[in-house]
Amino acid sequence: MIDLQTPVAELLDSTHGKPKLLVVDDQPINIQVMYRCFAGDYQVFMATNGEQALALCKTNPPDLILLDVVMPGLDGFEVCKQLKADQSTSHIPVIFVTSHTDPAQETHGLNLGAVDFIAKPVNPDVVRARVKTHLTLKFQSDLLRKLVFLDGLTGVFNRRYFDQQISTEWSRASRNQSPLSLILLDVDYFKRFNDQYGHQAGDDALRLVSAALKTCLRRPADLVARYGGEEFGCILPDTSYEDALPIAHELERKVRELAVPHASSSVDTVITISVGLATRPGVADGDVNALVSLADSQLYKAKRTGRGRVCSGVLATMA
Ligand code: GH3
Ligand code: MG
């Protein structure tokens, strides 16, 4: 079931603030013209050559690029080609701004993946209207892309995103010889909760639990996902065992502090969770499945030894 309320509101929130435009032109006068057009409604970033534009797109991706075609060094076509070839920048719409109104050139640019062509000298009203249209389309497709990776009930990431990210983070950790921590957690006696309070109350409780979990993660790269029915996963990149353990305990504590009554639980009078933490140290053997299995077995151990607690382990490294 997709409950559009929470996730969509959050998603729209994340696009709040002025959209970011990148203007790329080797002539400062042209940049000034564009700046005057857009400074009121947008955050305008500038680059005076192709290399600078590509670097900016990596560090601070804009929502749309206005790209000059003829520039010394990397020309606009080459910049567009490179942006479209890179997965992290391919979704940024590119509008070519050019004094060449040759249909062959225009076709070439559109075939490279640009969304539009605008002729110089630009008419401010026309360029503003076109930018607005393409930004609306861009935000709509961003939203759809995000919805594919969100859990409809709780608004946190879904299992599909979790599986993708844990593999990505494992590869990154292996490359950089950095640690990676994974927490799997599960609500205790949740079947009894549903039986006593009803499925609707169960859904509400899962929303509260996921919101509480989110408050424990502070780094931008940390994420919480719904792993299964009442099971959640937290990925903590570049986080050692020593740093992850207090977070695991905080998750357990924060859920207990929600004080959601659970009269039929054998752990407490409120909802609790069991937590399994697994960390791969900087250098580790095995693959991502070993990390997931370890977190899972620690979660199972927490269940077996009384629930409402944290169990944890570190992946073995061959001597
Ligand atoms: P344990 O402490 O061993 O984890 O016991 P448990 O009762 O939590 O575990 P069990 O796997 O027996 O039951 C899980 C329950 O979670 C059963 C299922 O109805 C409920 N559940 C799973 N997904 C949802 C959901 O989206 N909404 C609601 N309300 N309940 C859910
Ligand atoms: Mg459970």
C-alpha cells in the first residue's frame, strides 16, 4: 500500500529552497546576462570552461545547466557527452545556449541528450519560461525515482534500495579499506501487538518506530530502510565497531522511550526492539553476504537471549 502523505511531503520538502542553475559560458558578459535573468528565483552558479563545469557538477550538482556550445578546451557538446555518460550526473537536464542556429548542430546536441536549444542573444522571458518547464519535468522525474526506493508505509528507504546500497557501500569500503557497520533490528512480539491493538495500530507503531530510528542517524551517508515487515536495517558507512555500538544502543533506547504501550509483550510494558550489529573492519575477508549474515545472527541472538537488547560482532579477518 502506498501512503502518499508522508513520503511525498518529505520529498517535496527536500526540493524546497531555490533550484540550482549552472551557467557555463567562456564570455563573462553572457554569464552576467543569464545571472540577471535568474538571480531572483534561482541559485545561480557559474563556470567559464568545460572542465570547471564538470567538476562543479560532481561536487554540487545543479538542477539544470545552461551550456554554451563553443568554448575553448572542452566544448559544450563534449561536456554534455561526459555528463550523460556518468550515472551521477546523467539526470541533470542540459539546455544548449548558442549563436549557431544550424539544424544539424541542434540535432547533434539533442542526440547527445540535451533537452533544449536556445539561441543567443537570449530573450529573457523565453529563456525563463523554458527553464521553468524543464525544471518542473526534472523535479517530477526526481520524485518518481525516489518513490521507487521508498517504503510506502513508513517513508524510509525500502528493501530494494537497501540491497543496492549495502553492496555499493561494501565495494567502497573494500576499495578504501574503511570500516562499514550494519544494524538489523526487529520489533519484539509484534504479532501479539497486532492481535491486541489491531493492524491499524500496528501500522501506526511502525511509522513511529521508523521515525525514532531516523533521529539516531546523523551523518548524511547513514540510512535506515525497512528490511521486511517489522524489521529495519541501518547502514553506517565508514563507521567502526566502537562508533556503531553506541548508535545501536541508542536505537534500542529511543524506541523504548517512545513508550508505545504493548501490554502483551514479555519484555516490557512498551514496544521494544532487538538489535543485531555487525561491523566489517577496514580490512576484511568475505563478501557483503557475510556482513548481512553476521548482523542477522546477532539479531537472532538478541531475540534468543531475552529481546529488547543489542548483540554485536565484528567480521573475522584472516591473520
Ligand atoms: P519476535 O519478537 O520473535 O520478532 O516476534 P514477532 O511477533 O515480532 O515476530 P513474528 O515474525 O512472529 O510476527 C511478525 C508480525 O509483524 C506479524 C505481522 O502481522 C506483523 N507485521 C509485519 N508487517 C506488518 C505491517 O506492515 N503492518 C502491521 N500492522 N503488522 C505487520
Ligand atoms: Mg518481530
